[in-house]
Amino acid sequence: MKVTPNPKLTRDERLRMSIEEVAFHNLKTLVNKKKISLVHELNEIVETTKNHEVRDSVAKILYCIRHKTSLKAYINAIKNPMSRNHRGYLVLCCAAYDCSPFLSFFIDLVLVENYYTTSNALLVIKEMNGPFNFSQYKNSINKLSMYLQENKHNERSEIVADLLNFMLQKHG
């Protein structure tokens, strides 16, 4: 006699499981019912979920898969106001891709986000292959230069100066 497991978890079962285990269980249930195309659904979860722990867990799965459509999902999730103060890991996941077309976006993150997000945005920028759109590159250099002129002695100015020098040496 074949025993079919109950796809619904009880509240007690969910409490005993980690967030990743619950997410994997729910995904497995949907895959078994053939109701999802896995990457598309995972991308949607990253973009729309309000829970940053779930978002980061699903982002980790997508990072391992490295499907080309996931970069857009990461960027949309980073832009989403619900991810405020929880963008660092999403930015780190972008390092799996060449984000050259999004140079300006990542420069903006360096200039305004918390240290964790800023350091991951720097990593993404340094991994970009280029070539960059000329106007986007020029605007990015101008943003960095203006930031340094207006913020000579704040804690971020050294990071921005290093990034500006890197950009000028590698891509200038």
C-alpha cells in the first residue's frame, strides 16, 4: 500500500522546520502538482514576498540555479520599498551575473545604502565586464565625483574615492 504524504503542513510542523525547509516543502508540493515553472515562480517570490528571510532563502536557491531571468527579479526586489534595510543579500546575488547594463543602479546603491549593501554593490561593480554605455559611464563618474566634492570627510567618502579610482583605471 502506497502512502501519499499530506502536502499541507500543520502549524506545529511549520514551527519545527526552518524557513528554508518550509519554502522547499511548498515548492516541492507545487512542482509535484505541476503547477509551476520553478524559476519563474521563484523569481516571483523574490520580487513580491514581504518576508525578507523567505526572500533571501529563495534568492539563495536562484543564485545556485543562475538562470538569466533571475537578475531582473533581484533588481526588481532591490528596488521594492518592502526590501528596504534588507537589500544586501539580493545585491550579492547579482554578482553571479554581468551587471554592466545596470552600472548606474549599483553606483546609486553605493552612495545611499547601508554598509552591507554598499560593500556588495562594490563587489558587483568590480565584477562588471563592460563595456558600458558611454553616457551611463560618464554619468556614474560624475555622480561619484560630485559626491566626493559634497561629502569630503564623511565615512563613505573613502569608499567612493576608491570606487572612482577603480572605474577610471579599469574602464576609463
